[in-house]
Amino acid sequence: MSSQEEQSSPTRLLLIRHAQTEWNIQRRFQGHGDSPITEEGQEQLQRLKSRLAGLEFDVVYSSDLRRTIETSQMLSGKQRVEEPRLRERGVGILEGLNLEQIMAEHAEAFRAFRSGDKDHQIEGGESLQIALNRAWTFLEEMPEKHPGAELAAVSHAGLIRLICKQILGLALDAPNFFQIPNTSLTQLVFSPKDRSWSLECLADTTHLQPVFDPLVVI
């Protein structure tokens, strides 16, 4: 593809949430913390690998946390890059805690966290706006850095949801009307003509459904 063709072709970015972790099933806040992928998560990874078999991305990005790096290894890419801007929203003092622990140790702070607006920042953590801002600088770079490319980025539920809300024109602190399941696929497309990102597919989990059996052996 010529340079001129690249500039006029859309840049596509497949956002993928990491596989299920121990803290996911224990309902602990992860944020910038980390925990191992579960046995079910390993099954999700194999199904993700089967779903994307035969696709080679120009670049595979992932946040620099272990759960996303391990998930990204299921994807084929010409280049791999760890990107801290793709980290989950930092939740500070809530990190690693379940709801029972939070209500025992940080009840007042948690109530403010849950009811706060997009600029509310819990101790040691990030506001919704701050988390989106760093993710959005990454998105703004992609069409300039990789015009016309097929990209993948493995990230986290909270951050993917913020990106989608921004694209859809929803308030960042609006109720969450959609979920981002583990290993779900969300396809973004950047139009060079409109100079904007659009949402082509949201949280697709077809590969986790029984209809997708049997797995492709790779």
C-alpha cells in the first residue's frame, strides 16, 4: 500500500479486555494491581486465540500489567508494544480489596467514589476524566503513527468503557448501560475523512458461546 493510500484508508483498532483473573471472581478492585488469570480465564484465552486465528495485526499493544500481556500473547502481530496508557483506572486505596473490606475500612471514601462525578479522585487513584485523558492521547496517536493499519490493544473493562462512552457522546459518569466481559472484542475505526473514531462493534463475546465449538486447533 502506498503512503497516499495509507493516509486515505481507515485505521482499525480492536480493543480486547484481558481474560478472567482471580480478583475478578473474588470481586476485588484491581486498578493498577494485578492477579493471576484463572483456569476459566485460560479457557477464554484459547477461545480468543481460535476466534482470531489467521489474523495478523500490524501492531499488538497491551497495557503493561501481567493480565493484559498474557492475553496479548494469544494474538499474532508483526510488532508488540507494552503501553502504560492502556492501564485500568487507578483506584488507589481500594486496590486489592473486596466490598466487605472496603465498607469496613473506607466506607465514606467509597460512597464518595461511587457517587462522585467524572472529576472525583479517590486517595491514591485517578478520576474518570484523568483515566480517559491518558487513554485518549494513545488513541489520537494511532492514526498518525499507523495510518491505514490493523491494530489490536489489550486493555481493561473500565478503560474500554470510558473510551466507548467518549466515542458515543455519553457522559463519563453516566450509568453503565453496557458491560465489557473478559476477552470481549470492541472494534474501533478511525475515518481520515471525518477525523474521528467510530464504534463498529461493542463487547462481542461470540467466541465464548457454545455455538462457537469446537475450538480450532492451532
